[in-house]
Amino acid sequence: GEDVEQSLFLSVREGDSSVINCTYTDSSSTYLYWYKQEPGAGLQLLTYIFSNMDMKQDQRLTVLLNKKDKHLSLRIADTQTGDSAIYFCAESRGDYKLSFGAGTTVTVRA
Amino acid sequence: GEEVAQTPKHLVRGEGQKAKLYCAPIKGHSYVFWYQQVLKNEFKFLISFQNENVFDETGMPKERFSAKCLPNSPCSLEIQATKLEDSAVYFCASSQSDRGGGYTFGSGTRLTVV
């Protein structure tokens, strides 16, 4: 959606770190999410961050939130071929509905 | 169960026919959401329920789309007189609360209108 923007493609070498960026426009966003979608599959919630946090780490995943710039990023350490997928940034506000970005297609090359 | 179950996985309908999609939310989740994902990965919110009550239907094209969540039955999304532009993947999600914490999505129903 136009309220959430992401770059469309990212190519990364296996073993390197991937960084996927997202910007949003609504300062009243309360939660921000990262979802993963593999071909033909549903959306898998990877992680989420509350808007009063600036960082969250979960194993290979690190989420950074810059609320001033309305910028969210997802870093995947030691990227593997199984990480190839489309990654969606999403935000919810007081009305809880999710607004999604257009998705970033991550391709991991050997 | 711990997954949101959507059926069928694939549905093909001729233009003008009816389509009905089903969603069984995770047990204990009070909120159910329907989203439509069209070709360019764009997600569109359709409708949400709190138990069997409509919570927000601002995304529903009301002329042809309807949805229900009845007690002890899967939720359903019905499209009367399908059009070519209804071709999409329809995702259902459920949540314990109406905000925060993430929603669990089903694997979707791919509707193709020919």
C-alpha cells in the first residue's frame, strides 16, 4: 500500500547479511511487523516491534525502528537459501488493520 | 488447532458464478480477518469479525461480497456473480486481540475466475 514502502528486490550471497528496508507514513502506527511469504504459501510472521522500542533481536533476525524517520529495517544474519522469499513490512494503527508494503523479493545466490 | 485452516486451496469459477471460501481460525482466537492479495502482491483488507459480529467491513465490495462467522462453524467469504478482477489469493487471519502481537495467517485460497 502507499502508506508503507519497500524496495522491490534484494539479491544477497549465501552467508552474507541481508538488510530489508521499509518506510511508513503514519506516526500513529503502534506495531510494525515483518512477514515472510514463500511461493504458493501463506504469510509467516517473523517478528514484530512495538512503536516505543527501537530494536528487537530474535536469533538471526534484528529489527531496527527509527520512529523519527519512520524507517524500519530487518537484518537477517548468515542468509541461507531457505531465506529466499518475499518479505512484507506491515503496520497497524489504532484501528488495528494491517497495512502492507508491496513486498521485497529476496534472492539468495550461492 | 494451532493453524488457521483455509479451504479450498484452489478454486476456479466461471465469470458470473458464485464462490465460497472457508476459514477455521485458531481455537481461542476471537478476531478473524480477511485480506485479498492481488497479482502485484498488494494486500487489501476486506472485513474483520469479533467472534460472530462484524467488527469492520470498510474494505468489502458490498454488492457482491458477503462474509459470516457463525458459532461452531468455519467463517466464510462468499462472492456472488464473480468477475475476472476477483481473481486473487484470499487470506484469512486470526488473532487473540484486535491489536498488536501479530496475526496468524492461513495459507490462502487462490480464486481464479475464467
